[in-house]
Amino acid sequence: MEEKFNPKIIGIFCNWCTYLAADLAGISRMQYAANLRISRVMCSGRVHPEFVLWAFKKGADGVLLGGCHPGDCHYIEGNYKALRRYILLKKVIGQFGIDERRLRLEWISGSEADKLRRVTNEFTETIKSLGPLPNRDDIEVDAFDESELKIVEPEYVTS
Amino acid sequence: MIPAFEEPRIGVYVCDCGTNIASKLHVPEVVDYASTLPNVTIAKEYKYMCADPGQLMIKKDIREHNLNRVVVASCSPHLHESTFRKATLDGGQNPYLFHMANIREHVSWVTSDIDDATNKAKAIVSGAVYRVAYHESLEPQKVDVRPEVLVVGGGIAGITAALTIGNSGKKVYLVEKESTLGGHMAKFDKTFPTLDCASCILTPKMTSVKNHPNIEIITFAEVSEVSGFVGNFHIKVKKRPRYVIEDECIGCYACVEQCVYKVPKFLSEFDEGIGLRKPVYIPFPQAVPNYAVIDPETCIEFKSNKCKKTCVTACNEVAGRDAIDFNQKEEIIELDAGAIIVSTGFKAFNPDVMPQYGHTRYENVYTSLEVERLVNSAGPTGGEVILKDGSKPESVGIIHCVGSRDKNHNKWCSKVCCMYSLKLAHLIKERTGAEVYNFYIDMRTPGKGYEEFYEKLLEEGTHFIRGKVAEVTDWAITPQEEGKLVIRAEDTLIGTVRRIPVDMVVLAVGLEPGKDAGDIRRIFNMSCSEEGWFLERHPKLAPVSTFTDGVFIAGACQGPKDIPESVAQAQAASAEAMCLIDKGFIELEPNVAVIDETRCSGCHVCLGLCPYTAITYNKEKEVAVINEALCKGCGTCVGACPSKAINQRLFRDEQIFAELEGLLLV
């Protein structure tokens, strides 16, 4: 018998709002779908489109991006830039044969633990209904060239 | 992916957190799994990683097993990242060669199925193990801190903070929205439970602020813009015109007395609308600073330009001054400060949204703040508790929890209402001899001497009826109720509906976040709780810090608080601010963006993205250049660079790629 599909969902959340909402959900002992795995960035503006493509390539069935509400960005306007990229990225993933519904951007503030719970559950259901992401090996990501990696000398900052 | 540089030797420590983690997932299974991951030298379980023995274990293992990377799987990095970075440092490694896996807030506390939780914890641990392999040694960025402190809000919390910091010899700017300091406390007559006079303890403090060489008071002003960051805030303050030149006014009241309005005609904001004032006024005699204010909404000169301007004549002739200036304009004052304390206070719940209690419909239904002005010896009635017709009430009902503990309005307990209701009950009984009825849901009197005060009120013969009031009505059904206000409530202790006729009703209104709390929050880049109170960094361990470094909170803007708590919090916030400015420098997260000049194509994409204008273009080299002192580390430019020439320290592309790969392993 086929095993029940248990999707893997990557959350890339900003440090100041959505990551805190996930912390608050924990503190409030809210129970939600265990499919979400969170990576923290300082700002949703940091999210490089290739993070999303890479996640899909490496096994994610859905990617949830989380940032502060418009006007509330800790870095003034990083979330607007995230939004601009998100809109384009939705089109790009379509070209890779990825259903647009597998990528979602949500503004979740540090106090909106309940929204985080609701969105995670909803999104998990959406991904479950879409099934596993097919043909993920076809996704081309210019992630980084391993051969190029070298020892990164720390640059000491003196006051 | 195996990093090509120095061979990583990773130590993984999975915390039980007592039973917080251990009871919700199979920790040994996670440890076993971790030990199979690439580059992991050792993996261990421990009951409390954050406790001394846990940290000692990390230090010892770094030395014994020659570890060069550390992963701790426990709580949120917001709680203990710095703890474990320090342990890594003490073990002899660079503190940034550490990464934290959040398996408490993000796993054990939110997942009901133990197998799901174990699986998710494995994923998060492998994400951290993959990521930490790409971590690099870094040095924190050192930034100088300016020695001035900005205090926003001049209520008891702001006054206390300003005095504490001023007394330490540091310069303080105290910005207050109203024309005088004092906040809500200035309106009270007595304070609970000691019944000492609010004025006698507050006004000397206000005077000390006024006379303090280190404190600069800016009243009638609001902060409109904050730029910069911890240690170097640049603040713009918008000062509204009071139409009185502050340096000229001596607070002599000549203008008020000689105003063309012979008697006060307009509702006084300070008296909560139960007293009257003239268009030119001083809110209360002890106001600090003691300058007159002209209200352009009611002043005839502003309306018609045809006023006789007797106030100006009075100022010239009686006071020998020329303080009145009808042409005064709004002013922008620019300040620099190293730290900011926000103490903007609360707003009282407006009971007009609860028509069943008849505030505004029945003239003898008052809010508690209105009654505070009524019982205040400096208030409009000179401290006499009288009804609208001038007679003394024979019976008074106090309705508790108006707007609080009410799912239709505010869910929270406003904390101070039980105690201030007891205080008002005592004062009303003392002044009028009236029968006082308290209608309460629960009496909440925790605090030093508070329960004893409640006990005293019980002995004084104040009536306590346990039940939430359904309505206040003037519909009499018995002759005794004629001409009275009837409070209808279910007495839950005797299980019957009661109708208590009274002459006066006091609504013990709750506390709410200030009207402009949303704007203030944005200006200072703070977070709010769902209810709108400013959010502290940690409820227990960092109760006066916010998520913005260098911005602290004190008093009731953080949540309902009484005076002792507000004062204590203000002093705590002052200590935090002083820690910062006294040290003279601060170490920032070294998460700035850096440009690889050899890869930069000079396309200019990043230049327009930086909200801090930290990126400039070097025409000679034809590359973008980042000013690290201006970079705040958001990484927006990194996410946009088409040549991958920009990277962000602590959040390098390869670190995140590796983390994502690890997160998706199981």
C-alpha cells in the first residue's frame, strides 16, 4: 500500500516578525501541522529566489515565506522587495513546472501566532491536495559552485 | 555538500529542557540520528543545556574532541543563542562557529504526535549541522554609543526614568505630548493603598525634573521620526504651537484672568470634561512647565481675528511680558541620543460603547477618571463629591471590570481597577457618608498592603456584590427606585437578580493601549502584542527591552500597571539604558553585507535597494561599495545581486543553501 503523503514544507521567516510568531505559537502551546521546517533570515528581503528553487530541488513540496506586515518592516521596506520578487518568482516556478500554489508569502507579525498556526495548517492541506512535487531533479539552480568554495578569512572589524 | 575548507568537527547537543522537549519527542533517537550526520564528531543529550554543567560540557568537549563547530538543539535562538555563543567562545572557539536548532518553540511545544515531533526535530538538527559547517569566524562590530537618552512620555514612568538617568550625570531629553508633565497620575487625588496624596508625591518630582541641569523638557511635542540605530539614534520631534512663548511666560495667570471670556466655558481635557476652562489656560496650578496654552479651536482671535486680545494686554501690563504669539508655528526639533525609553502610558476604556451602562445617557453615571477629578481637592468641585444638581449622593454604585475581562471588549484584566475602586469607595464614603456598593466579578488585590486595604473596606461597611452588572436604568418599578439609577445585576453568591437603586454610578473603566500606540510602535520600530501593548523582548528575562536594540519600555504602555510597578519598571529601563551608554560602545551582530569586488559587475541594482544608503558606487573601480557602519544587515541587496557578488555574514548564501538541504533530509 502506498504510504500516506507527508509533505515537507520549508518556511523562510524573517527574524523580527514571522519567526517570533512561530516562537509565540510555541510559547502558547498551539498545535499545528508538523510539516513546516523553519529557516531564519534577518529580513524577508534576504530571500534569494534561488533559495526557493533550491528548496524545491532538494525535497520541499511547498515553500512558505514569512515577513512583517507592510509598513512594519524592521529594515523599513525589505518586505516590499520580498513581495516584488515573490510575484516574479511565482511566474518563474511555473516555468519549472511547479504549481504556483506551492509557494506562498504571508505577512505574519510577532504577535500573530494564531495566524501562523492557521496559515501553516491551510498551506499543509493545500500541498497535501497537490501531492508530491514531481520532476524536482529538472530544476536548475545555480546555487553555488562547490569547487569555488574556499576558506573564508574572517575580516576583523576594528572599532 | 561538504565544505572545502577546514575539516569541520561538529559537536551536537540535544537538550531535554527538563521535560519540555524530552516528554514530547524521542530525544535519544534525535541524538543517534545526529551522530550519523556528516562532520558530526560527537552528539549528546543533556537535561538542561543552558545550565552551568551543560555549558561546561560544551567547553570541555571543544578542548577534548577538538571541536570546531557547535550545534545546540534546544529553545529559540532569541532566548539562548548568546549563552551558547559564549560557551563556544569560552571553549576556545570563535562564538560564531555555533548554530542553534529550535526544537522547543518550533517542535515540542507545537506538535502533538511524538513521532512527527521526533522527525521534525531530526530535520531541524540536520539543518543546523549542515549550516554550521559553513560558518566562519567573525568579530562583532563595535559601535560607539552617544551618552544622551531620550525619554518619550512624561507620566510617572517617564519622570522617574528621566530623573534616574539625569541623576547619574547623563543628559536626558524628556518629550511629552501634552502641555504639562504628570500624565494620568497628576489627575488623581489619592493613591492606593496608602492613601497618600498623589500630588504631594508627584509634583515635587515634576519640579525636580524642571530644575534638573541634565534634563531638557520638550512639552506639547511628539516624536515624528527616528532614524539611526542603537547608540546613534537621530530623532525628529514635532513641537506643536502653544501660542505662548515659553521663555517669556512666567505662569502668572494674568492672561487667563483677563481673557475676554469672563468665565470658563469650554470642557477641560485635564478635568476629564467635568470641569471647564477658558481658551487660554494652564491645565492645573502645579503644571510643569507652568506655561499658559491657547486653544485655537475655541479662541476668538483664531476664529475671527476680531478679538480684543485682552490676554495680550494683560501679559504686557500685568506681567510686563510679551509672551503671547498668535503666529507661532509648528517646530521641528532634532535630537541625537544613544538610547530611548518609551513610556507613553495607556488610555482609559471609553464606556460609551457599552450603552447598557448609560454613560452620557444618564448624567450621574461617571467614569472612574471623572470621579478622580471629582474627589480631587484641586478639581472642579474642590474635592466635593456632588451630583450634577449639586446635591450629595446618598448611595453610590461602583461597577468593576468595565471593558475588562470581557470578550466583547478587552479580554485582559486591567489590574488596577479593583484597587482604585476600593480607593474611590473609601473616598466617596469619607466625603459623603453615602452607602457604596461594589459590583465585582472577582476581587483581585495582590500586592503589598492591598489585601489589607480590601479588608479595611469590608470593615468600613462598603457593600460588595459579586456579579457582572447587566444594566443601569432609570426605569423604576418600586417607589424607592423613583428618581434613582437602578443597577441590575445577578448576585451570584445568593443566586438571585438584584436591583440596587443609587444616586450615582461609577464605571471602573479598564486600561487600553494608547490611541496612537500603533504610530508610536512604527516610529520606534517596536513590536506589539495582539492587544496593542508594546512587546517586551522576553516576559521574564528582558521585561523592559524591546526587539529594537537601544529602545526600552517602561510603565503602562507595556501592559496595565499600577504606580509602584511603573516606577520600578522605569528605574529598570533606566538601568538598561545606562548600561548601554555608560559602556560607551556596543557590539553588534556581525551580519553585514560584504561585496566581492572581483564578481561585482557594477550593475547598480543593489544601490537603490538599500534603505540606509549604505551602498555607493565607486566610479574608478566600477564596483559597488558597502559602508559597513551604515549596513544594518537585512540582506536585501544580497537577495537581489544578479552576479552573486554580495554576501551576508552569518547568513551567507551557502549557509542557507546548506541549511535548507539539511532541513529536507528526513
